Amino acid sequence: MALAKILWVDDEIEHLRPQIMFLEQRGYELVTVSNGYDALDKCDQEQFDVVFLDETMPGLTGIETLIRIKEKNQRIPIVMITKNEEENLMEDAIGKQIADYLIKPVKPQQILLTLKRLLENKRLVSEATNSAYQQEFSRIFMSMQMNPDYKGWMDIYKKLTYWELELDNARSREMNEVMSMQKNEANREFVRFVMENYADWVHEKNREFAPVMSHTLMKEMIMPYLDDERTTFLVVIDNLRYDQWRVIQPLLGEFFRTEQEDMFFSILPTATQYSRNAIFAGLLPSEIEKRMPKYWLNDADEGGKNQFEEEFFTDFLARNKVNARFSYNKVTNHQSGKQLMDNAHNLLNYKLNVIVYNFVDMLSHARTEMEVLKELASDETAYRSLTMSWFEHSPLFEILKKLSDKNIRLLITTDHGTIRVQSPVKVVGDRNTTTNLRYKLGKNLSYEASEVFEVRDPQKVGLPAPNLSSSFIFARANDFFVYPNNYNYYVNYFKDTFQHGGISMEEVMVPFVALKSK
């Protein structure tokens, strides 16, 4: 079997016989043609791994042939071969996405090195990545066994995310399975850590040992950035996981410099009506209910649960004696995003601009309702890819690009993350029990205590209790709650969907990033 199949296009192909024989002797299959039209016909008829393309040919030129081949197969590597060393010609060819170029006369060894780089690079990268992760695997495992504090857990999660993305790029199925097992084990240990410390964190006992959380984020991490003269944009992308941030970061890196990349811990439930309201109010949900009862809605109450974020934030600023003129903008669909984009220049008149962008959250929820999205986001890799594709073509990215040449600061964060659920846990509740798959609030819940994080007194963790007998339970790691009725149907329907509300690294430890214009 040939190492690779190569199409060589040159109007003087007969003069290249020594080079062609050299490659054939080393196991490559060569198909040769003398003009661009024949090259296009061959590309229609056969599959090639690489194309060598002469730049100066009569009839269809090399550049024209390049464009037409790319129209047929965008991913095929094309090596331009030319006598011309003019810079503008090469810039034109590079702009048309050539993989490499060689100057005539080409030596056989040059061609061989080019082929090895193009064809074996992925294999070499994959092998190096696998080897490096194998070495890191034991170090991560040891870190998990050393009773890490919240900073240690942030470090572990960052390392796991780094290697998850690296292994994605290396397309290493076996190592991806090992990574998945290690991540599941880390999540089990992280759940224990949260369960042991959560009540102390939310009530600020031993504050130095507590992470920044939803209700302290505004005061501890956001407000300090309002001290200078820059206009600040606070962008809250609903339901944005740390790994999703890492894949959109390079897009923003073209326009902004990173000042700070950090994490904070979402409160429980890791659900929008709890965590995002807590962010803007700077209060725990039970404190919001007590201070502003007309604005707080419990799960069973009618109406949207995040209608009053602007009022919560206004109250936060007044309580903390912060005099900052701000705008509040919520984007719930593409049309409202375009309207904000058209109005972006007016935002520079405010000291602080809050932009809440709901797209990722809608994607996550719709994922369980729409078969198309189930296909598009079948696993973490696909979910990240879908997020990146959305962001790259979103009005939000256009807004940020427009603003990047202004003297602004950009803060990007979220309210909570999401996890792909896999293991069902049976729960029984009455008709008023919440429908969320990752947490339940109700009066008469029946469950196996060893399978959940139970909170019988919600006030102890800063949560409202609609009734005296109300209690919360939270799903752990990649579990999800299912009622006994039609159990198998709902297990199959919801398994491998992305959900939030419970305890996992992906839901709880979420990104906070500060950037400034270049």
C-alpha cells in the first residue's frame, strides 16, 4: 500500500522524471498531468493526499488551478512549485491557502521533506501529545489525592481542560478514553470537596479558604476594574464552560490582550435564576428574597426568573456607594444581537456596559428538544466546536471587534457551566417538584441519600425555602434525576445531553477573564 497518493501538475512533467522515480521508490504513488484542466478532471475522478502544482503553465495558470481545486476540496494540501521568487506572487498564493511552496529546480530531498512534514506531522504530533499526557496523568492523579484546596482544584481542572483540548487536536481516541476516565474520577473527588465545604463558603466562614463565588464576584473581581478611566464592558455569556472559553479565546486574542484569566465558583443550584441573580445582586438568593421580595421568584412561581437583574445591580451599586453610569443590555436572540451591534458606538458614553448574552444557554436547553442539535452537539468536542462556530459568526463578536480599537476594558464571564449527563438516579416527588434534571426542590422528595447532595435546610446554604418542609437535592458528577414513571424512555431521551444545576467541575468552576484593547 502506498504511503500517499500524489498528483503532480506541471507543463514540463517529462523533465521531472528523476524526482518522480525517487518518490515512487520510497513508496509514494504518483499521478502526473501537464495542465490545469487535466488536474481538475483527475481531482473529480480520484482522491489525492497532496497536490504538487506548477505556478507558470499555459492555459489555466497555477493560481487559477489552485483556486478551482480548493473549490472542490478545501482540505487537500497543495504545494506550489515556481521559478518566480517575487514576494507579491507568493503572498497571493499563500492567500489562496497553499500548504507550502518550493523554488525550481526542486531537489528530490526537498520534496521528500515537504511530504513528511505535510503527511506525517499529524501522526508525530499525536504521538508526542499521547506521550506527554501519559506522563502528566500520574501527576494529576497525585494532585487529586493530596487534599487540594479550591485553588488546587482550579489548577487540576485547568490541566484537565488543557489536555482534553490537546488530545482533541491530536485525534487520539485511546487517550481520549483515558482522559474521560480521569475526568470522571476528578469529578467524583471534586463533589466530595464541595459537599464538605459548601455551607462554610457561602456564609464566609474562614473567608481566606473560600473561593470567590457568584454572590461575591461583583465586589471582589469586577468592581476593582472600574477604578481607571477606561470604559468597561462586562459580558456575561450564559452557560459558558471553561473549555468553551478556551476555544473562543484565540479569536479574541487577535484584538485584545489578556490581563487576567481566572475562575470563580458558581453557587448551587448552578442554574441561571440562582447564580446570575446572585452575581448582579451581590447577595445569596435567600438574601435577595429577604431584601427585595417583589423581585424574587421561586421555581414554582409564574414568570421569568431573571427579569430584574438590572434592578438587582442598581441596588448593588447603591449599597456599595459606587457612582457609575451604566447600561444594561440583554440579548436573547440573533435579532436583538444585531440591534445592539448597530447601537454599539453609543455604549462608549457609559462608564460600564453590561451585556448578558443568552445564546449558549439556549443552545444547551434546545439540545434536549431538537434532534438536529442532538446530532450537532453529540459530545464535548462537538459542543465546543458548535460554540466556537456560533461565536465566530455572532453579533457579539462583531460588537467586540468594532470596540477593539477603542480604549476599553473587556470583562468576560458567565453564571454557571454545564455537564454531559450519563448516569440516571431515581427520584420521586409531587407535582410541585422542580423539573430540572440536576437539582430538585420540593416538599416530599424520595431518593437514595447516598446518591445525592441533600440540603434539608435551604437557609444553611443561602437558598430560599418556599415551604417549611422544602428541601433541595443536587445531582453529583455526571448523574441526572429521573422519575420512575416511563423511566427507560426518559433515561434514553436525556442521557448524553448537556444539563446544569448540580455539582461538577464543569458547572461550578467557571471563567472570569479581563482583557484590554491592543
